[in-house]
Amino acid sequence: MALPEENNKFEPDEYNPEEMKEEMLLQYPPKVARKRAKQIVINKFGSDGEVGDISPNVRTVPGLIGQRGCCYAGCKGVVLGPTRDIINITHGPIGCGFYSWLTRRNQTDASTTPDNHNFMTYCFSTDMQDEQIIFGGEKKLALAIQEAYDNFHPKAIAVFSTCPVGLIGDDIHTVCRNMKEKLGINVFGFSCEGYKGVSQSAGHHIANNGIFTHVVGTDDTEHDGKYKINLLGEYNIGGDAFEIERIFNKCGITQVSSFSGNSSIDKFANAHVADLNLIMCHRSINYVAEMMETKYGLPWIKINFIGANATAKSLRKIAQYFGDEELIAKVEEVIAEEMPAVKQSIEEVRPRTEGKRAMLFVGGSRAHHYQELFAELGMKTLSAGYEFAHRDDYEGRRVLPDIKVDADSRNIEELDVKPDPLKYNPRKSEAEIAKLAEAGLKMSEYEGMMPDMDSGSMVIDDISQRESELLIESFKPDIYCAGIKEKYTVQKNGIPMKQLHSYDYGGPYAGFKGAVNFYNEIDRMVNSKIWKYLKAPWQAHPELAAAYASD
Amino acid sequence: MLLKHTTDEIKERNALSVNPAKTCQPIGAMYAALGIHGCLPHSHGSQGCYAYHRSALTRHYKEPVIAATSAFTEGASVFGGQANLLQSIDNIFTVYNPAVIAVHTTCLSETIGDDLPQIINKARTEGKIPEGKYVIHTNTPSYVGSHVTGFSNMTRAMVDYFSEYNGSKNKIVNLIPGFVEPSDMEEMKRLAAAMGIKTIMFPDTSKVLNGPMTGKYKMFPDGGVTIEELKMTGSSIGTIALGPFASGAAAKALDVKCKVRCEILDLPIGLHATDAFIDQLRCMANVNVPDSINFERGQMLDIIADMHQYFYGKRVGLVGDPDQILALAKFLVSIDMQPVYMVTGTPAGKKFEQDLREITAEVPGEVKIKVPGDMFLFHQWIKNEPVDLLIGNTYVKYIARDEDIPFIRHGFPILDRVGHSYFPTVGYRGGMRLLEKILNALLDRKDRDATDIEFELVM
């Protein structure tokens, strides 16, 4: 954990976070202001390094205009969307399926599974009509599953419920069970109606539960290869997972499965034979890791491949876990091989980026991870916040026992998982885990974003449009990071905006090569001359030229 | 191959929609509402709806798309969304202060049966709507119709809420532009202005969703029809509605409410549809068509005549919205191209399908039409017998690449190119742009496929 350091205190000119917070709250009705006050926190460290508490994962105030999506988006869009060989049928009116069709840029390489299946370019929907709303949609769903099977012969079909499905009471799980029996392939459903929970986060949890219940652990095939890991919470936006796989291959680390960038359902089924789970996006996937640990004895560590130093650190953590001299040496060799290109790029770019200021409002992990890359460029993160994270993502998992479960979270099922009588196999003894912890490698630990941020920086959860405008007007950051909805609102102010969901159709930004891509991209953005074209010559120099006056 | 699981074996489907050629009502309502000046569209549903709609519209326009939501949770879904909407209205007027909030429903709020007029009324009696401000609404259940229906419903709501007859007719023509681009709306207004006709266009997204880079973000941009203008529509001499599916309902409602006679025309895409538009403007406003417009018409016809050999006999596949498909099909037939496959996801009805059959009656060979249909079936037709040109939204590019067919982007959404928001495809100039696009696609292909011996300098 980063301890408070005087030289870490962030005080650029005109930056008064307390004043800003007050200004933000002043515009709201009193009740709203009270609520937002708990979600806008000025980062400060206590005597033993603990950070102040924040109240995320609560309902968005209606009317405030935020960034969040829904439970369906988190389940179908984020977690299951990147799996290429499941036919994902959206059960509902056409919109939800349409909007989640290819819009998240999850790249996939179907040539790596023998059957070459890839349904990610397709959109499947029951296109529910008023007739189904009135009389029920179960029959149409069963027929849709049959038609998907007849036309495509997939090895698995998943069904995703949208809002009206829950309201009219369609029992999608029974339909799935019946069709599974009838077709002889895996068919399973997710009750991820958009109104559940308070954000995408509920959908992540539901997706984790479903994939754990219906798929993980159904194929016990053991593989050759050493140092078997699963990569969790990496969605292969812009090819990130390909770069990470390249590094794993170079190190001799065997990736058994990925949840769920460039993934195949066959790999999920077999994931429990790995020896370590690596968590990239803690928010969206920690449930699967926890459940796999309980059921199969597979421990997890938090890693981060965003940032060259973070990548090196993560590789060392993996090597330390396996404790094999050969891997430790190989990892050092790979880092030594990869770093010169990274350093060369930093040396070239950093003089132009040093001291520039960034703001990041995105996701449940990226607002944290990308601060690494900005730090490598000598840039300061002035303010950051998540869209759908929980307290543990901000303050670290040590606050988990203190988190009060509210009504919205209680509605999301917690699975009762027990050690598997046959397959439970703790990979490390308690003594070994304690020894690793002593040496600095803590299992099941995530320290959160706030401990890594400077004292005095602003942490804003579920930021609203107006708060974002105030930040931009007052602090004029050199770059602002969020998603597509914020992209042009920010840029109209003449401030470059980097999308950290879609990467603005660039990437990869993970790993060593990705870091270099990011440095170059940020250099292009914060040093672009185009923002100087705002005034036409006659606006800059409005004096009349009299030389051509006519009679 | 991007769509490698698509085969030429067509099996009947009655439940599964694959690669839809439509999306849901609320996004159309949101788009229409953005065409009112100072309006904040509001989605009465869960957060996912407005997040998806804003994202899709933003990707299409590469412009800020602002909207709010009632942010339903499970509780609201059980007990009704009244509390959420009341709170939302209060917060919006306090924080963002728009002139009007335009609420549309979603499948969620429709299924639970929220009564919007009652909630809005309550907001008014509780003083949550400041003096001189408005909250309007329309019902847009996602399980009925399509995005076109949503656009139509919100446009009609503008009439229901605002249009009034003030006792005397103004020499103004109402223009309802249809679910078209801001550039198209601008072009329709330009043509009318060139004829010396005063118009009120509603909705009007020009200068809203094709705005300039100024260094200062405006939450409520300069464009859009004002409330004052919307009120005046009831006193205009007549209404021209472009595109029956997107604009017909509002035009008819205005006729019923304020006795403003309406003419419902095809979208002015292509020579003859533009002729009909100009001619109607001429008759309604009792003006002459200026030479400048005759000149533009002549230019468009000139391109058709000069390049006719390249259009002649070319087979075209069309995917899109009913108003667009119908106008495009007529246009293509008029220049001797052959629209052989046509699909819209919108349930536009038997009459629409019949109209398409009549338009293409002279096209040799079998013409395949599916209403409502999806892009998977469309692709299967192509697998069975290819076409020379594809016209549709960005999703069609997956088919175009797999089948190696020239492709023009037209319709909604276009996610991977710019231009549609700035350059129209309606009117004569828009027609010239469309002709240029068709020629570029066909001639680039001819250049690419020609042998070294056949490669032509002059075409």
C-alpha cells in the first residue's frame, strides 16, 4: 500500500478540490447533495495508510445524467459477449440485442478452436412483440432456441433476459433445461433484466454465477505445459489479450482459459484444471475466482497488464507464486528483452507529456489501471472515478467485512459453493500461502484505486454530466478519459478525450507493446496542434482592412 | 469470413431474429426529441436504455447526445416509476434547466403500465415544472414497431402538446422531414427557402447533431424547432410530411387538431420524389419554382444521362427503413437499376410490400421482399444469387466483405464513416451525391477487377 508521502501531495495552481466539491454539491437539491457528498471524496491517507470511505454501488439519482448502463449490458454485453462459440440469444424486444451487437470491440481468433465457431458477428434475438408481453414469451423462446440449433448447430446456447421478461414472469431457466435435454447441447439462461442492481455490476455477478454453475468444471482434461493459469477479467478490447498471450507464451506460462477475451466455452469448462487464477478486472470477475477457490482449491492473485512496469510486476508475481527458479529466470529474461523498447519510447515521448494532467472516469478497473500508463508518461491523475465499482475497488478488499448489503445487492443471488468432494485440490497449503504473503505476495488481495492515488486528488464515483463539466471548466485537464457518451461533450470544449472502453478503435494497450502504443497515442492527443485552430483569422484579428474599401 | 455460419440453405424461422434490420422505438423518440430546441430527451426506464440509445446515436453522429433517465431499479419496477420520474423532473430543471423535457417510455415502463400523463400532471401540481417550462411525453413500447415508430410517435407528441390554431392562417408551410439526417433536414429547408417559402420544420436536428467545434460545449445547441414555432404549426397553411411511416401520423394529427391540410409524400430521395416535393411546395405556397432549382435538377439529370450505361441493369440489394427503402427503390428503378432484394425490419405491413412489388414490377427476374425481415435472410438470398451493389447501414459491410460486393452506406446507423450528417441525400444535390456514391462504388470495382488490358483511363 502506498503510504502518505509529502512529495505525493498534488497541488497545482488553482486546484482546490474542497472548493470544487462544494461547487458541485451547491447546484443540487439538498437531498441529492447529501447523497453525492458521499460519492465525491478528496483522497487523503490516515496514519496507517488507510483511505477515506466512499459510497459507491448505490442507485444513480434519476435525472442526473451519468455514464452507467444496465444489468443486461454487464451480463450479455461485457462478460459473455466476448465468447465466440456460444449462441447468445437475447430474449426480449429487439433493442437490447441490437445495441450489444459488435459494439464492444472484443477481438477473437476462431482459428484457435478446432471447430472454428464464431457467432460474435451475429445478433440473435426473440424480437418480442406485444403478443408475447400479453400471453408470455416462453413458447417463442423455445422455438427460437430450436431455430438457432437448426440453422447453426452450435455446441452451446445462452439466453439473456431483458426487462419485460422478468416482469411477465417467463421462466427462461425451465425453457433452457427442457431444450438442453431435447437438443443434447448445453443451453442455459441468465436472468439479467436491466432493472436489477444499480448498474452493469449486477450483470457481471449474474454472468459469473451462470457460467460457474453451468460450464466451469465440466471438462477435466489435463494439459501438458507448465505454470497453468486462467486470465480473468480481460476482455480483449483492441487485441489486449493477444499481447498478454504473447508474453505468456514467451515466458512459458500456459493459459488454460480466459474469462472472457478471445474465449471459447470449451476453455471455461476446463478452467478448474489450472493452478492459479489471475484477476485483471476485479469488479467484473472476482466472483468466479472466489467460487473456484472454494470449490476447486484454485487460488487467485490480482494482476494488472496495463502499464509496462505493472506488466513486469505482474509477471514477477506469477513467477513468485509458482516459485520455480526456471520460471523466475525466464520472466526476468523476458522483461529484460521487452523493456528496452518501452524505455526508448518513454524517453522519446515523456519530455512532451511530463506534468500534463489527466482525468479518468471509467469502468470498474480501468480508471485505476490506466493511471499506471499516465504515470509512466510523467502525467498526473487529477481526478478519477468508477462507473459501476464497489467499495473494495476503491478502498481495497480489507473493507469487505464492513460493506453493508443493501436491497439492490441482496436481489442478486449469492451462490452457496462448497468444496467439490472429488475435484477440490488446494494448490498451496496454508503454510505455503502464509510464506508467500510474508515474502510480499498476498493471495486474494486487491488494494483498490484510492491507495494508489495522490493525496488531494478527487475521487468521484458515478460522475454526473454537470460534475464533469465543472471539472473540465475549472481544471482544464490535458486529457479526459471516459466512454463514447462523454467523448464529444468533452472534445467540444477543446479538450482531447480518450475512450477507455473502446480505445477509440485503437489498441492494444496492454503489456509491453500495448504500453508503447498508448504512449504514442497520448503524445498524439495531448500535443495535437488541431486544438489551436479554434479561432478563424478574422476572429483572432477582427480589425477591418480598409485597403479594399469600395465607393 | 465474418459471417461464416450463414449458408444458402434457407429455413423457415418464426421466432428467432438474426441480424436485425431495425431497432427499438425509444431511440427514434430520443432522436426526434433532440430536434426540439432546448429539449432534454428523457427515457422512462432502466439506465441501460438511455445508455444504449445515447451510445448508438453518438457513434452515428460523432456529436454529444444528451438525455436523462428515470433509472429504474427493481423496486421501481415493482412499485411503478412515478417516484423516479418526479425526482428526475425536479433534478433536471434544477441542474440542467432545459426548455422542455420530452419523456418517452420503454418496454419496462410500458409493461408495468405507468401512466405518464398522470405523473406529469402530478409534477405540475407539485410545482416541479417551473413556469414557462414543459414536460411532454409519448408512449414507445419497444415490443411494437421499430425505431421509426418511436420517431413518428415523438413527432406526433409535438403536435399533441403544442400545435394550436391562433385564429388566422400564416403563410407558412410545415415540413415534417422524416427520420433523416440533419443534413437532409437542412437541404429541405434550403430548397423551400430558395422558393421564397417560410417553413417550420419539426423535428429539426440540423445544427444540433452536426454542430461545429467551437471550444465551448453547449448542452442545448443552437438548432432545433422552438416551442413557439411548434405552437405556430397549427396556424400554417399546410403541412408536407416526408415519408409516411415517420411523418404521416404527426401530419394527420395536425390536420385533425388544427385543420392544417397535409400532403404525405415519399422522402425526396431521387429525381422524381424531389420533383414531387418541389411541386407540392409550389402548389401549397402558390409560388414559382426559381431557375436556381431548375438548374440543380438539370445537373442531376445530366449525371444520370452521362453515366446511364453504368447504372443500367445493375442488381441492387437494399436494407433499411420503409420510407428510405421505398424512395430508394423508386429512384433506382428510374435510372434503370434493379432493386432485387429488399428488407426492412420495421413491420411496415402488406400495403408497403405491395407498393414495393408495384415499383419493381418491370424488374426482370424474381424480386425478393421481406417485411419484416432480417439481414440474415437478406444475406442468404445473396448467397443464392449475388447482386452488383448493396445499400444499407454499417452492419451490411460484413455481408459486403464476405461476398465481395460494392457497398454504399445509407440509413441508420452509420458507425464507421462520416459525411451523412453534413451532406444530404435528399433533393437534387443530395441525389447528385447519391449518384456519385453509386458510381464510385461501381467504377472502383470495375477498375479493381479489370485486367491490365481492359483497364480504362476514361470512363
